[in-house]
Amino acid sequence: MFIIGENIHIISNRVKKAIEERDAKAIQEMALEQMRAGADMLDLNIGPQKRHGVEVMEWMVDTTQEVVDVPLSLDTTNVAAIEAGLKCCQRQAMINSTSADPERLEATMPLAAKYNAKIIALTMGKSIPPTAEGRVEIAMDVLIPKAMELGIPMEDLYLDPLVLTVKGMQDHAPETLNAVRFFKQLSDPPPMAVVGLSNVSNGVPEENRSLINRTFLVMLMAAGLDAAIADPLDEAQNEFIRIVEERDTSTPVGQLLVNLYDATAAMEDLDPTLVDMSDPDQAAIYKTVQILQNKVIFADSYLKI
């Protein structure tokens, strides 16, 4: 699983303060921390930055590249800032992101072609289609044809099915899984698939967020996911990835995760007889799967029910 480290994000007070004060050390510490935890790429999210976007993105890229040798994902709605950052990148970069909205598509997709960059393409226009089929239609009718027109190879096009929170929007989780499955059937070779993983637990009590994230990630991997924008410092999440990739069934939880992966890959439900509900860890995973499959209504206290 290709992990794009999400932690250098303007929403973080630490990052916001570092940008305002041009505190290179703070940004570099966060970059090194994520790289050492196994991040394959780092996302640099500077927000809209309408006035100072170009200067900020150039500073962020240069600052980060001074201490780490991993590719960078440039995350801002300021197109000029994206291009400025691309010019500074020493390795193949990623643009985060474009969409099927004509204005955004025409401004960003050509930059990916011009600078040989990867690009995340959100499967939405002005709004998010409620079904997997609607998201796939956007990919087929707009995003893939535009990439092909510009000569962007499918291995550089990362379709994003759009992860939404289980809190009030859990009906989207199965649609997201199905969209990933469909993406992998759209062409030969197929486009890549990426998600913003932590969106699935937005608004959820902090103590449950990692469990929801990492359980959904196992299911997404089984559907064919290639990459995730996620927290590389989440050790429990990293362990779930390792278990699935190595098919490590040496522990009861490991066996359960491999069973979940296999069931999801086969488009089947996890057999409840394979779950030891007297084991709190297994019970928590199973209850989380039920939420993500939209079989049980989410509540903050769902693990206690």
C-alpha cells in the first residue's frame, strides 16, 4: 500500500504557525517523522493561499526537500502555486487535485502533462454523485478521456472515489468500495485508485477514529485500492497493512483481517461465525465492518452496543 503522508496540512495549528513564521525546522521535523514511519510520499497542503501561494509553496517544497528524498504531493486550490511547486520538485510530483469541474480540470490536468506529474482526479463535478455508478461515469466520460488526450499514462492518473464520513453519511462507504472495484475495470492498464482515508472518520470520537480508518483500509485494499492519503504515524494502521500484505494469520486478529480481506475481495460479507465476539479486538473490528457496510446505523457509542 502506497501511503501519502497527510500530516503537513494547513488545518493543523502547528503547520499553520510554521507557515506564518516560515519555521523550516518545524516543517522538516514533520517531514522526517512521516518518512521514518514509512510514508512513500508527503502531501503538502497549504490551503487556498490566494495572495502568497506561489511563495509559500516554493518555500514548502524547498524546505521539505532539504531533509527528505521522497516525492511530494502538492495540495492547494491555487493553480499558480501548484505550478510553482512543480518547478521546484526534484522527483516526480503529484497534483492534489483536479475534478470533472471544467474550470478546475482545464487548469490542472494540463500541468500534470507539462511537468510529468501524477494527478489525483476527484470523481465529482460541482457535486458528489451519490452512487458508485455516478462516480464511475464521471471517470469514464470526463477524467480518463482528458488524461488520454493529454498523454497522461494511466499509472499517473489516480482516481479518487471520495470517502465521506460514517457519521451521517455511512451509506457512501459501500459506494466508495464499489467505485474502487469499477475503476480497476475501466481500461487496460487501469487507472490508479486513491482515497483520503481519514475522511471516513471525520467527526467521530477520537478514540474510535483509527479503528474505523484502518478497518476501512483493509476493505479498500481488497477492492483494489493502490494508495491512501493517511497518517503514517498510526502504528495500529501500519500493522493492519502489514498483516494483510503478508497474510499473517499467526494471531486471531490477523486471521480475522485476512478473512475480511478475502471476503471483501470476493464481494461477500464477512462470515460472523469466523469472529470470536468474546475477544474485544475481534468484536470491535466486526462491529466496525457492520457500520462500513451500512448494515448497522452508526452511533458514537457503537462499540458499546
